[in-house]
Amino acid sequence: MSRSTKTLISVLVAALLIPGIALAAPKANISASGVSWQAAPDYDSVTLVVSGPSGAYYTKDFTRGQAPTFSLKDIPANLAVDGTYTFELRYTPRLSADVKKALADARERGDDGAATQILKDAGVSDNLVQSGVLSVMGGNFVTATENQRTPATNTAGGLHAGSDAKFKATTDDQVIADDLIVQGSTCVGLDCVNNESFGFDTIRLKENNTRIKFDDTSTTAGCPANDWQLTANDACGGASKFSIEDITGSKVPFTITAGASTNSIFVDSTGRVGFRTSTPVLDLHVNTSNTPALRFEQNNSGGFTAQTWDVAGNEANFFVRDVTSGSRLPFRIRPGAPTSSIDINASGEVGIGTASADARLHVDSTGTNNPGAGNSTILVKSANNADAIIGLGAGPNFADNTDGFIFGYNGVAGVGRGFIGTRPTTGTGEIVFAVKNNTEMKLTSTGLEVTDAIRVGGVTMTVPDFVFEPGYNLMSLDALKTFITTNKHLPDIPSEKEIKKNGVDIGGFNMNLLQKVEELTLYTVAQHETIQKLEARLAELEKALNKQ
């Protein structure tokens, strides 16, 4: 049986259908300077993703009718090196606006079954993704070529590799209708030679494009009949790799490219899997020298909007990264964060600093989680000139027409003003202050209602007892009369106009009123003393008149 090993690499592409939908292999035009693929008019768009041997990563979206293209100029010059580049073409199916809306609604509800059925009804049964390899040598892409390796030749001394003579085996194909036992090593392939040095090899495949195919000939109903193949390396210009191929399904589910590090995938005796480590500690153990990470990439070939997330950790933080939205980090945990920094119990109650939350949000700042003197247990901040608001209400979006209670900070520059309010903006609305479940004070749209006394105090309050100190300069009644006649209000008491404009400091206002009462008391005492003197003088005059 002869084997020519003639391989025509028309596009240097190993097309993978992942999975199920019949999609023709992408027609590529390869030149030394770049690659272009045939446009796909039956799809909304196609996303090209290219990964290079130096860590280069390139992605670009092409609209319907545009031909995807790639050249080494599309990546940084220091990453445009020789080697094998892998690519994926991700096709976005054409969906109507109604189908897109139905998909979005199903996703919002979390109904994956409905989303799957919607895609099935629209004729999209699964992802539309094709992949392949490109080879760069000397700074140029390797173009299509025909590869013919010279086989070994047969001479009197045995088989020898490297001759230009055509190979002709001394015997034809052999069929052995019994067990074949070889008590030694076996070499299979056109480049095997006489006196082959096997070393410790038991079986050796020796030629270009080595393959082992498992061709299942089962025909009985219910019997598995899938064909598989172990493939080592593509043809010339392709990838140096080892693959397991699903021949029947035209898929390549497993590939290892040349140069992969030792222990890239390691499974220990207990089934634990290590990535870049031979000593996995847990079921899945990822080890690297800089930020081990997992990527969750949803492409748009399934009808949904493309979205990529990373989950990673390093010495600075454990984080979730929104790659699609500009590599934002919406969630981060710093090393050393205390136990139960965030703790969600089975009832959905969230504890911050506690593992025993007993409310929808339970913040515990005691013990090791104490924020320290002078710090806020809860701090709400906003950007400059923006409001920082906390709202409590029943409305879905807490608009002005929904019931609720709000408090916060008004962010107008230079104001520094906090506020408390109620919604809706129409109706009565009220804020109730209660002690021991009893209403003590109520603020309504018509004013402030107080059930019991209002107590005002503080070390900075000045009580005007100085009025009774010796030497207090009490304004004379004549001067007081002149002031009142001119200003229409008492001294040290704001006028009606001032109160309407600036409001009133109740504590200070009351102290000023007390001062006026005390001054009035002094006026009364002085008048009483004057009256007593006048009465005594009157009594003396009456006594003198009675003696006459």
C-alpha cells in the first residue's frame, strides 16, 4: 500500500464547525503581506479574532458585506513575530427587531429555556464560529503550497530515507488473520529505515503529517460509530500541534500547540486539575507568575450582544473586570479584608462586617471591623456638584410620583447642604419622629407639630444672666422709646423683614427674648422702687397736711 502524503494547503485553514450549523469553510486569500476572507452576506456581521505566538491579540468587527482582513501591521510591531497565528471568525446571525427584543426580554427574566426556543424558531441552532491557523516566516505569511516529501527507498542494504528514487515495497498489503505479537519496537511510516534506533520507543510513527485514525465500522442500530483521529501537526505552513479530532462531526475538540509550557494541564491521582502546576491543591488550580485569571466571553454569533468578563486576582486585589465596557473593575476585594466583609445569608439578607445579618442590610462596625474613631460607618459620596441621596420607597425607579423618603447631600458647589424629604411631590406627605413607638414630633406640609416640650441646650449657648450683674448698662426708657419709634422692633431682636429673609435661630432668639424679659424685670423693679419712694413721699405730705 503506497502513501503519497501530498497535501495541498489552499488556505492554510483548519475549519472547525462549533457545533452543528452547516457553515462552509471560509475562503481566504493569503499573500505575503496579509490575509483576507470572503465576505459573509448572509450574516449581520463577522468578528475576527487573532492570537499570536508572542501574546498578540487582535479583534475587529466587520459589517455585512465587508471582507475580514488581517496583516501584521494590525498589531504592535514588537509582537509581529514569526510563528503560528490562530484565528476565529465569529458570525452574527441576522435577526429581526422582534426576535432581538424577545431575546432581551427572556434574558432579563433569566429564562434561558425561552431564549433557546426563540433562537431555534429563528433558525439559529447554535454558535457560528470557525477557526484556523496562519503561518508567518521571515515576516511574511506563508502562501498556499504543495508539499511532497521524498519517501524512503529500498536497496540491498534495506530501507533508507532521503533518496530521490520512488518507493516500491517488496511486498503488497498484508492481511494477518490472527493475533500479531511483536516482541520489540515497531516503526510505521515512509521514513522508517533499516536498523531504526528506537531508544525506549515501543511504537513510532515516522513521516510528515502523522495520524492515527479510529475508524468505527459499526452498523448495528444503537451502536456508537463515531470516527476519531489523533493528529500531530498540520501540513507545511500550518500549526505545530497535537489534536484529537472528531472525524464524523468535523470538529477538533482538543488541541495542544507546540511550545505549551510544562504542566499546562495536569490531572493528579485524585482528579484535581492544575493549569501550569503539577501540584493542584483544589479541584481547579490556576498558577502563574502574574494575575491568574478566567475569561468569560460571550460572542455575538448566538444572537446575543457580545460581552466579556474577567475574574482574576493578584497581590493588589481579587476583581471582576468588565472588558467590553473599557476594562472597568466594578467589584474588588483587597488582600486582608476581614471575614464576612460581605455576607449574604439564605434569606437574602446582606451583612457587612457580620455573618449574622438580621435585616435586608446589616452593617456591623464593632470588633475587628470597627472603622475607627472619626470615620463613618456608612459613607455615601458623589462627584463634585452632584447630589448624594439615599432613598427608601416602594417605586421601581423612585421617581417623583412614587411614595418614598429621601435624605442626602445637595451637591451644589459651595453650599454644603444636607436635606430630608418625602415623595410624591403631590399630596400631604409627612415626616414623623417617634420615641418608643410614640409620635413626639411631626413635620408636615403645613408646619411642625410637637407633642411634648422642645429642649434646646449646649455649652455654646449664652444665657443672659449677665443682665443682673452690677454695672450692666441698661438702656434708659427714653432711649428705648426712641429706638422703638425709629426701628419698629426691640433692640437685639430681628425685624419682621429680617426673619422672613433669613429665618430665625430659635435658640438664640429665645435667649434674646429672655434678655428682654430680664431687662423688663429690671425696669419693673426700678419702677417699683420709684413708686415706693413716691408713696412714702405722698404719705409724708398727707401727714403734714393733717397737722394743719
